[in-house]
Amino acid sequence: MDLTTLATPVYFGTMAIEHRQLARRAATQGPSAGDYTRPDTLTSLTMGTASLALPLATQRLVRAFAPGRGRWARRLLGVTVAAAAATTIADRIMRRSAAARSAEPGAGPDADGMSPPAPRWAAAVQQVGGVATVAGATVLATATAAQVASPARMWGRGRRRDLGRGPLAWLVAVAGWDAIYYWNHRLMHQVRLLWAHHVVHHSSERYNLSTALRQPVSPFGVWLPYGLLARFGVRPWLIEQSRGINLLYQYWIHSETIDRLGGAEEVLNTPSHHRVHHGSNRRYIDRNHGSILIVWDRLFGTFRREQPDEPVVYGLTSNIGTFHPLRVATHEYVDIARDVAGSDTWRDRISFVVRGPGWADRRRAERAGRQAPIPSVPAALPAG
């Protein structure tokens, strides 16, 4: 029984109530970033619906690439290895060509005294092969992790510890899921491939209950496995129930209509704390990753309070400017593919995938600076 699906009527009912509250507030205080707008709300609801339906298809697809069991696993592995080899060869050819062009006369130029241009096919192999390798490796890693770390598999290995179905089992399951979620959520902001999965949730420049439903639809990535809880005696069905409880808790904290909650702010994740998490302000970026408990952020140095002198600016540091669900779901993957295609070393290709979004921005700026033409300098400045 999926608790998040059962709560669907509650979602719509509470969104209607919040919408009325915000409309009354806007009438007296003016518009705010919490107000509902038709395009944004429709996008969030579409993404929420897709997040329930698409995993049913994508999980089956991922299983088809699982090593040892998936019928397409060997084929994909072969294609990935071949693409990596071809790209490596193309990299060497391009480097040698660049070295020849920059060398002094007599260091490998052609008969006219000019170095030959780099082969076009090598540049094409670099672009296509690099993207194919990264995409293949991502699918294989996702499928492998899903198979090896599934709750059912973990339970089969650790079932000698069985916490049963009592209060202790529920406590370990819910608190354990929350602790693992903190680290996975933090990794989603620090690893670009995982950010491409999670950025969907941060893409709205609005902040209301509908934002909570703007969930990722992509299955790609490797996270800390929640199946680890089974090794500690938590039954798989209870792990799934903990997932639902965790998601349900996160729903109500996506709101501007709820202010501070007194002493609860010290222990629980609240609307105030989560508004900070959705902020694109420099002070608020990558803070407050907890779900139910905010104590994880306090323990591991990622906590930040909402500041009255700095209102939260919602959205991304570079907003995508569209409400099209497909673009919202895929824009970061497209950007990763573009960056990988434009790279000429494996170090850069891998870094564009596993390092943070901020690193990718800086590296892209460095490459653009190297490729920009150097302005000519006059031999002498005019007098006066």
C-alpha cells in the first residue's frame, strides 16, 4: 500500500485551502513567491503524476540491464567498452594533431610548412563516443546498484536479525530512512549526475504545496541504499512504509503560509528550514538537507536558519525559463551530455558527471576563456 498515493485527495484539498489563504494575503499585502500560478502549478502536478507512473516502466527497463540477469546487460557493456576505447584513440589523435600544429617549423609540419588539421572523424568520435560511454556506464551502474542493494536482497542476507513489527522496528525504520535520506539528499546537491535527477524539484520559482509534488522522474544514479536497513533487521515492507512516511512529512513543509514553530525548529525540519533549502541565495545554497529531522544538518554542518533580513529567492541560480515538463525533467542531463561531448579528456568527462554543478560552471567558463579570440593590441597608443 503506497501511502503517498492514498494521500492524493489530501494533497488537492490542502492545496485548495492554501490557495485561498494566499489569495487573501495577496489582496492585502501584494503578490509573493508563494502564490499559485497556472503554468507553474500545472507543471508541478504533471511532474508529480509522472513520478508515480514512470518508475513502473523505468524500473523494468533498468532491470533489463542488470548484470547477470538483464538480457541487454552484456550488449550494453560491450557497446560501452567499445565506445570508451574508440574515444581514447580519438583523444590521442587529436592531442598529437594539436601538438603538431603548435610545434615549431621542422617538428612535423606538412610539405607546405603548415601542420595538417585534425581529422574530422576523430573529433566526431570524441563527441559521440564520450557521451555514449558516460551514458552506458550510468545505466549499468544504476542497474547494478538497484539489483545488489535492493531491500529484498539485503533482507535475505541479514534476516537473522529480525526486529519484527513492533515500536522498535518502526523507530529504526523511520529514523534510519531519515538518516540515509539526509546523506542521499546532500549527495544530490554535490554530484552533478544526482543533481540532474533532483533539480526537477528545485526548478520552480514558486514555493507552495504544489512544489512538493514536483518530483524527479529519472531513475539514473547511485545512492546510499535504503536496503541497508534490512541488514539491521528491518523488514522490506517496513522499509517501504518508511519511504511513504518520509515523503508525506515533506509535503507540508513546502509552504509560505506557516511561519516559525518555536521549539520544534530545533529538532524537526519545518517550513522555515525548508524554505532555506529551496533558496538560490548564496547564503542558503546547499543547506538544510534533512527530511523529518533537522538534527542531521546540525550534526554535519549544513544547517542554516531563515534570516529575516534576507528573503528567500526560490529557484535555480540559472533558471531554465520554461514550464514544459519534458524540458524540466531533462535539461540538466542535456547540459551534461553537451559538456561531455565538448570535452577532450577523460578527466573532464568524468568530472562533468561526478563533480558538483558549481565546478561544471567554472570549468565551462575556463574552457570558453581559452577558446575566445585574443584581441589585438595596437603597436603604439595615440598621443594625448
